Amino acid sequence: MPVRATKRGAERTPLTGRHDVLICGASFAGLAAARELAGSGADVLVIDRYEIGERQTSACAAPTAWLENLGLGESILQTFDELVVHAGGRVRLTVTWPMPYAFSTFDYRRLCELLAAQGEFAFETAKVEGIRRGEPDHTVATDRGELTAPLVLDALGWRRELGTLGGARVQPPEATLSRGLEVHPGGAGPDLALYLDKRYVSAGYGWSFPARDEVRVGVGSFDPHYHVKDPTLALSADLGVEPEGFQGNWIPHALRPGVEDGVFFAGDSAGHCLPATAEGIRTALYFGLAAGREMRAVVEGRRTRAEALARYSAFSDAHERAFRLLKRSQDLVGSVVRRERLLRVVVRLLCNRRLLDRFFARYMAVAPPEFALSTAAHPRAERAAVLA
């Protein structure tokens, strides 16, 4: 596990003060929100336990168009326009699904640096410990002191540090979370690959994502009780790579409220990770941008905080149906993977180009890359805000 690069000794000064916007979390969602506030004149502070770009927690792959539309192309390591699926156990079927859009693996630290450079904010390392809601300002307690701001975003991850959920924190394994573990050995490969194989995990999948000079190999389980270290070791052995550079994480697979008691939530803290695929980077960027745009409207006097919170809440809620359908697909994975004959039928069926293109088009529409080029909410979210 990485060692926190937080300030120590004489450098560890008290952290207090009032800011216009306080963003808790300096990864995809938090940095995307900060980006949207650039040029607004807001006094923005971003805090995180780790330095920006210090702690990678995923295989780091996203639709290429999202990276390019956000000006993050320099972080791209390798690009793929096909997905190779290995299905089955003793009798393995391998098929190639051509994708209508490309995916890219990227360098996490470099992407964070590029995204942060588009914002205008101060940054401090601190651990968030809690919040006291207030009017007009909220008070966020950290391990270095207390900070106040009228606009607060929790982009800290699945723990939802600033939420209460009725006074109880959700903890694994008794939670709506998947679990994943991967290794990062040196190496190279041409294929973005998935493994649907009950020998590794039934309710879940394995992956191999090449990233120029390393291969990111891992296993994810939709059942948080299912340990994934041994399956990851087994997949690594089968692929002939060394199990080096372990990293793991809990992955939300249920949408949670985007607003709670006057606080914005984005990324994993709001469950903005797509069920079935566990793709959370694209959605973290998407909802981070949306939250940042609403906070900017408040800073610039175009909306009140209450109006911005209501609009953002409606924006997040407008995606509930898509998340629910993907969750139903996720629930079916285990029963399909355990039945090898049925699995091969399903995998072959999805080789139909028309069916595949339709699926990927609808899947991308959940968080389309065009959103990164606009300055307004997605049309369907605008309609939801009006109805709300």
C-alpha cells in the first residue's frame, strides 16, 4: 500500500479558514469539479489524504473520447478498438467484440496532473473526519483543523465520509459494494481482455488491460464476501505474468443520493460507478463536471445554493433507470457464468455487430463524452430538474 505523502513535523501546520468552495477528494470527480470553477473568481480549496495523483486504485481505462475531450490525451498509454472476451471454464470460447468507440488505458498520475492544471485552486493534504451542517456555511473537520465553506463536495470515494445514511455508515462486506484486486507486472500486450470464467469468479469477471509497458491483471467480484486474492493469483499464473504491484479497492454498485443535507456528492461517494461493468472513471468525471457547473452558478450569482443542490440532485436521479438496468444485468452474470453452455450462447449472440453497436451506444449514452465539451447539464437531466 502507498505511504501517505502528507505533511509531517514542522510542515504539518494547522489547517483552518473559510473558502467559497471546499472539494474533498482529489481524484477524478473532485478534480473535474474544480476544473469547472476555473475563472469564476471562487476561492476553492481541494483536500485529500494523498497528494494529487499519488494513489491509483483502478486499472485506469476510459473511453478515449472522454480523455481527449477533457484535454487529457497526453496521459494515454495504449488505445483499443476491440474487446477480447474469454468465456467458459474447461472449454474456453474466445471472441472479439468490435467496439464503436475506442477505450484507452492511461497514466493515473499524469492524468491527475493534467486535470488539476485546468483548475484554479489551493490544495492541502488532510484527512476528512466529519461535517457539521450549517447556514450559510458547513464546517468540515480534518485531522489538521476545521474548514468552512457554503459549498462542499464529497468526492472521497465509497465511504461517503460526509454522509450519514440515517446515522449509520455502510461498511463492507455488508454493503452494496463489489471488490476488486489487481497486479501491475511489467509487460505488454495487444488486447483489452475480459475473462468470464467460474474458475476465477462466477459473479464477476477477470481482466487484462495492457498499458504500454505494464499489464494490469485483476479479478472483480460482485459479492463483497468473495475474496479475490487467490483468483487474481490464478489468473496471473494462467497469463504467465508475475503477481507484482498489488492494489485493491471496494467498488460501489448502487446509486446513492447525489445530495444530502446541503452537500454535493460525486463519484464513488454517490455510487456513480456503473453496475455490471464496474466502470467508474467516466461517470466520476461526468458527475464531477455537473457538480462543478452547479457550484459555479452559485458562485457567479446565477443560482442559489438550494437551487443548485436541487438541480444536481435531479441530474443524478435522472440516471436511476440506467443504473437499475445495469444492476439487473449484474445480478444475472453469476447464473450465466456458472452455466458454461448458456455463457457461450450469450457471448456468441453479442458478436452480432448490430446488437453490439446498439448496446455500446446505449451504454455510452449514460455518460456521453460530448458532455465534457458543453457547459450545461445533459438535456434529460435538465428536464428532470424542471419536473423536480
